[in-house]
Amino acid sequence: MAIIQSRHVRELLAAPDPGAALVVRRGAAAVVGGDSAAESAEGALVVATQADLRAQGAAPESSDDQIAALAARLDTALAGFGG
């Protein structure tokens, strides 16, 4: 089963904090806010930031297929890191 799922990508894109990040810790993905990202991400791998995804053209209104494809790419990249 994928660690990073579409819901994580949507949550990151919809986060009100532009510094929000998608992190993985102990095999679980979570979105953390920018101000608390460093503290919340301690011991976690930062997979992507909201800015990273927006730079790739992703937006909260992206289609389900686009979001699913992005989640799959992020999950594949994570697997490459041994996540």
C-alpha cells in the first residue's frame, strides 16, 4: 500500500500556510504547517512542500487524475529513499 495518497497531496495543496510540507515519519505521511514544520518534522523526511507542488503546476483545483499521478510519483520517490 502506498504511503503517500491523493488525500495527502490535496491536504498539502489546500493548506492555508504556504510553508506547509508533506512529511513521512515511521511509515506515516502527514502535512505539517510551515511555522511548526521544522519542529513537527523532526526525525521525519520532508517529501515535498506546497511550493514544490505549485511549481510543478499542481493546485487545489487539479483533477483527481492529476492529484493521483502526483501522489504516485511522490510515493515512488519516497520508496527510492527507502521510506
